[in-house]
Amino acid sequence: MTMKTALTVILMILPLAARADQVFSLVLPECESRLERRSADDEVAIVRTPCHLSLPSLAKLLDAGLREWFPGDSLPLRGVYLGRLMDYPDWSRALAGAAAKAKSWNKKRGRPSKTGESDNRSVQLLLNGPAYPQPLAPVFARYGLSACIGDVEKVLVFQVKEIRGDLAKTASGNARLPVDGQIWLTLKPLSKGCGD
């Protein structure tokens, strides 16, 4: 086998290695979406959606997929990657609304009020607190678990006038609020909750 042939074979195999080993698809009111797992990290599920989902639709996808994969009362996952928060518009608006009311968020600067605190950490606290996605709680409680927002990355901040929804009652049009970030759920025993 020549070096060129070997490289061609490797390049053909690489995309296959990146594919999910387990895929669960569900047609939701918004679009068909998937839940995936890879053997390389089978303790993590990944949500893939080509459209924006409501929190009830996300809960339906997770519930149906997890019941299909794990019909018993045990869930051998440690986390779920949800993707961008803006893929769930009602949740994104809930985060912006929670930040508008929070003393921990500086609406004028569009940053945490506490000097030195990262945007990621501040948004994580809001998402585990007043902006917690309540429709997801029963999906994981069935397995004796809490779904906590374990990691947030790449937070985006917009002015209120750029955010869809009714935030004008809560903050001025120039207020800068978080609306997006990469979101990971970490699964913990129900008794521990989502506190640190």
C-alpha cells in the first residue's frame, strides 16, 4: 500500500469515527431532533437540533431518548451537552429576564457585578437558580438525578432592544443581558441539588 493510498483510507475512516454510535430521533412540533451517544465517551449524551426548540420539546426528546436507551431506573450518564442556549428561545429569554432582575449582573456594563467574576460562572449561577429549566427536572428525577447546569462557555450579551420578548418592563432598552452560551448539564444525585 502506498503512502497516498494509506492517507486516503485514513481520511475516509475519520468521518466515520466521529459519528454517533447511538442515535435516537424524534419528530417534535418544531422539527425532527436527535439525541446521540458515542462509544468514545458513552457517559455523555448530545442533543442535535436543526431548529429552535421549546423547553417542553427538549424535555420530550430527552425523556423519550433516555427511556429508549435506559428502560430501567438507572441512568449511566454523567452529562448532557445541549449546545447553544439560543437554540431554546424561551430559556434564553428566561436567562435575560433573570439577569435583568439580579443584583449579581451589571446591566449597564453587560458583565457580572462582582469584579473578577467570569461571565460563564455568573450565567451558570443564574441558570441553576432563577432561570432553571423546570421542564427538564422530572425527566431526570425519574432516575433519582438532578440535571444541573454544570458548565457554560462563550456567553453572548445583547442589549434589551435586540432581544425578542417582553423584557422592556424589566430593564431599559440599553441594558445589556446574557442570552446565549454553550450549555452542559451535569447529572447529580437528586438529594444534592444543583448547589456547589
